[in-house]
Amino acid sequence: MPSETAKPGDNTIDSKTLLRTIAEAASAKKAEHIVLMDVRGLTSFTDFLVLATGTSDRQVRAIGESIEDAVAKAKGPRLVGREGYAQGEWVLVDYGEIVVHLFSDDVRHVYDMENLWAAAPRLQWNDKNPPTELFAAPAQQQVAVAASSGSRRRSR
């Protein structure tokens, strides 16, 4: 339960609520091709990526600003970093557990992040019919522990 004494920017919402807030804010500014990617277990720098496209540098910046405003209103986490607003071709909004990449169409195709993170489970956001379930918790990886003798098994 959120604390009554929470300060603005304190993380008072969970990751799935934050993902939904980000996707809805991007959609409200008419972002295209909104994709949510679960990169837990694939990288150590974040848990989720959100990708979206704007049709102009002005729109890309407006989407980023809309996301920042919506997350602040939802009492989401503090912003870790933001980049790219001056050019508007690729805006990055970093909340630590979720990193948002907003692209112009040409730049999105050049960097092809969907292919870069091909192993990541993903959802295409549809604001008219948003997914009811975002992502399941990652399965705990089983680690085989050798006997107390300290020997290691090798597979050939």
C-alpha cells in the first residue's frame, strides 16, 4: 500500500501499472507501433523496453513529454535519464526498470531494436483493445549444483 507521505517521484506503482501508464500516454499522443518488450533475464540494465514511433520530431518529443507527465501524475518512479529531445529523432526516457525508446520511422528501422531483442517476449499495444495481461513473472531459473566435492559437470 502506498505511503501517505510519499514524495512526488517516489516509486509507488508496480512495473505492470507503469508499463500500462507509459503505453496509454504514448497512445494518447498518437504514437504508432507501440511495442512492450520483456527483457528480464536478457539484460541487467532494465526489465522492460517500450518502443514507439512518431511521425515527426515534434511528435516524438510530445510523446516523451506526455509519458513523463503521466508517470509523474501516477506517482511512478523518478526519471533516471532523458535524452534526444533536442533532435527529436530518437528520444530515450529511462525509469530504470523500464526504458522507453521513441523514434522517427526512419531511425526505428535503422536500429531495428525488435530484431536486436528478438528473444524477448513482446506485446503490440492496441489502445482500442489493450492487453488485459501484460507479462507473467519470469520463471525462476534452476541452477544445478554439483555435489559438495566441488566437482563440475561438463556437457559435451
